[in-house]
Amino acid sequence: MMSISKIFLLSAGILVTACNSDTFISHTGNMPSDDKVAMVFKGQSKKDVLEVLGSPSNVVSLDKDTWIYMSSAIKQVAFMAPKEVDREVLVVKFSEDGRVISVNKMDKQSGEQFTVAEEQTPNQEHEQGFFRKYFGGVGQYLPFGNGKGNDLEP
């Protein structure tokens, strides 16, 4: 008959080998190859950059002249929290007339670490009461115009 210690060791071994094979690495983003990045130079138009690199991952909302291409590799082992193992960011800045003024490529090692601010921007939606928020639009939807028979007049 097996002793309790042998049963424990056998079950621990099965558990370790079962969890060991559940490693996933997922890649996200849109990072152009180094060959394509080398084809972008100062003075090129946005249209030319779009043809060479494709659509950016993000366009900075407050500065439409900054395009960002980025990708990352995320590793997850079984049920553990995912961890970013690699990151690349390409920033292409344009002048006001739509010409390339700089191209900067960074990776996870050269990237800056920063902390997220805890402050919140006030939002009017949070200031509304329950009934105004959920029932404030009742009766305002007019599917057939303004009710006067003429959709062009206010």
C-alpha cells in the first residue's frame, strides 16, 4: 500500500506538470517592420507615411500631428496575472503643414516609467440626480420630426 507521502508527492508532481504547460504569449498592436520604418524620413507627407507604415495604432487626440504605432507581447501562465514582457513604440510627429519632423522608436527598456495621477476631472454626468440621468430624455425623441409636419423648421 502507498504511504501518504508518496501520494502527496505524486499529486504535487501531476499538479506542477499540468500547470506548467499553460503558458500563453499574445502579441497586440501594429508595429511596422524596421525596413518600413527606415523608409520614413523628414519632409514626407502624411499620405506617404500612411502608404509605407499603414494606419497608426493611435493619433493623439489633442495633437492630430502625432501618430503612434505600438505593439506589446504579454505572457500569462495558467491563472496567474498577465505580465508585459516586451513593448515597442514608434512616434511620428508632423509639422502643421503635414510633413514629418521626427521619427522616434522606443522599446520597453528605453521607455520611461510613470505613475498615473489619482485626480479626477469633474464630469456633469456625475452631478446629475438619478431621475434626471435615467429619465431626463423621456419624451424628447421625435421619430417623425418636430410634430409640426415640417422637418426643416425648428
